[in-house]
Amino acid sequence: MAEIQIKNIAKSFGAFQALNDINLTIADQEFMVLLGASGCGKSTLLRIIAGLEVASSGEVWIGGKRIDHLSPKDRGIAMVFQNYAVFPHLTVFENIGFGLRMKKLPNDEVTRRVERVAGLMHIEMLLKRYSGELSGGQRQRVAVARALAMEPDVILMDEPLSNLDALLRMEMRAELKGVLAESKTTAIYVTHDQVEAMSMADRISVMHQGDIVQAASPIEVYRDPAAKFVASFIGNPPMNFLPAKPAGPSKWQVAGQTFDGPNTDKAVLQFAIRPEDMQPAEQGLVATAKIVEPLGAHLLVTCQIGDALFRVILDSDAVVKPGQSLTLAPQPDRVRWFDPDTTLAVA
Ligand code: ATP
């Protein structure tokens, strides 16, 4: 069992606080993605778990054992980096077997393991090639195979697909997810790419300025963002917001329309809706189309409602011209509300 527990981890670099007070449990065999903008602290957290960085305070436990005082090689962890760190002057076989040789495993065991993971990663035919001769995608597979060959309890990956072109990234993310599920390894995967996070994760931890703002399944993070930051970070384009004023018990006035909403005594809330959760209708929010972008599968229209910019994704057949007035009906079960003071979701 390789459940990972991160307990009250904080990290400062001089006066700069990179991680505040991180608490997170990753279940055995879970695929956890750390998602956040550049500088939010995801790599620092990963490096603390790996033992490449020392936390200022807090503890890391794996499988019920405290491991933060152990050296990196004694933690049962393998790590895959963005730049792969594959040795160009070694063959693929030697690269994959590198860590196993360091551990002084017998030759036949090295061969068995290298062949098994090469099969998993579909690179059996490359084993005799020099890694320096490989394409980026092939090198990336070698790096993952080398990590898996160690048969680690935990695999940590820091943006492992970011050097690949878009098509290869898409192929590799599905493949990597499959291989990790098959190998029954607990995985933590760092990315700033939300599509990668949504498509691969069992759960996503959304990070912002050294905190985990929400840790939940991809669909929950998307449908029920716990805070305005998550709502404006996830989704492309992200959620729309409009100010709302009370209009009676559980009723709120938004851009001249009344909506059912939370029962709270707040004087102001923020009404939120995703661009894909609105339809043109007889009655609804009245918007003026500003920019119309045909994106093939659908039409992205940037509108104005009062002072606010508001984006809506319409059917690709919709005919909309800049300057045109649109009446947009939000799908009632997709409307969300945020407290502008705390920025947290209000039910
Ligand atoms: P990216 O996606 O750009 O890698 P990240 O979310 O992984 O970003 P980290 O690398 O964890 O971010 O860095 C978090 C913050 O800590 C950043 O502001 C960074 O500048 C700072 N930081 C990281 N390492 C050090 C260091 N060795 N010394 C000083 N500051 C550091």
C-alpha cells in the first residue's frame, strides 16, 4: 500500500513563502495531478516529496511510514522530469536498466524488468539504439520506462509531456494513464495544462500561491469550483461572472433578470456560469456581441453585459454578428454563486 500523506508542509526560500501549509492525502494507486499557474509551488511540493528539496516544516508519509528524513533513494519513489534526463551515450536498454544496475540487481533480473517495461511503453524495438538518436517522444517513453523499471511504490512526474508536440502529447497522455493504472503505482503528476489534468487525473489539486485551493475529481473541479480562483482557472474560456443583488428570499437580481439563488443575508454575490452552459432564448441575460470567433466545432462569442465581458459558446451554425443583441438563458442547474469577500462558493 502506498498511500501518500502530506502533513502541514510549508516551504520558504529566504523571505519568500513558496508553500503555506499543505495537507493532502493521495490514496494508494491514485493518479493525483497538481495543477496551477507557473510559480504556484507545484514543483516545490513534488521535490519535497522526492527528497530533492527539504521542507521548512511538516511531514511526508508513504504507506504509513514517515519518509521525509530518508534520502531520496530510500523513499521508494521514482521521478520523471520534463527534460527526461536520459543519457544519450547509453543504449535504451542501458538507460532503462541504469537504476537497477546501481541497485546491483542480478543481470537476468535487470533483463526481465527492462523487457517488461519496454513492452509496456511499446519501445521493445528500440532497446539496442542509442538514446541520443531517438525522437523526443521516444526519449520520453524511455524516461518513463526507466522510472517504472524501479517498480517504485510512487512515481512523481514533473511536466513530463511538455516538450512534445500537441499530437504526441495527446497520444502519450492516454498511454501514460493506461500504463500507470496497469502498474498499480501511486502517481503525482505536475502540470499547468488543464486539459492534461482533466483527462488524466483521478483527482486534481488546484494550487494557487502556495496553497491547495481545491482537491477533487476533474468533473467536480469543473462543475463545482470551491473558489472563484478555480472557476476562473479551469475551463477554456473560464467561467463568466456577474454581480448579483438580493431580490427577496433566495432570489437574486443579475443584469436586470431574477434568478433563484442561495439563501444568505449577503448584500452582494457573484453569479457564475460557464460559456458552454447558455443558450439563446426568448428570455434571459441581454448581451451585446463584440467578437465572434468560429472555432470549427463551435462559435465563441465575446459579449458585453453592463461593464462585464461575457463569453458564450454557441452551436457552430449560429449566426451572430458583432454589435448584435443576444438574449442568453443560463442552464439553471449550472449556475454557481461566489462570495466576493471570501471568494468561496456559496451553496
Ligand atoms: P513552474 O510551472 O513555473 O515550474 P511551479 O508551480 O512548479 O512553477 P515552483 O517551481 O514550485 O513553481 O516555485 C514556486 C515559487 O518558489 C516560485 O515563485 C519560485 O520562484 C520560488 N522558488 C522555487 N525554487 C526556489 C529556490 N531554489 N530559491 C528561491 N525561490 C525559489
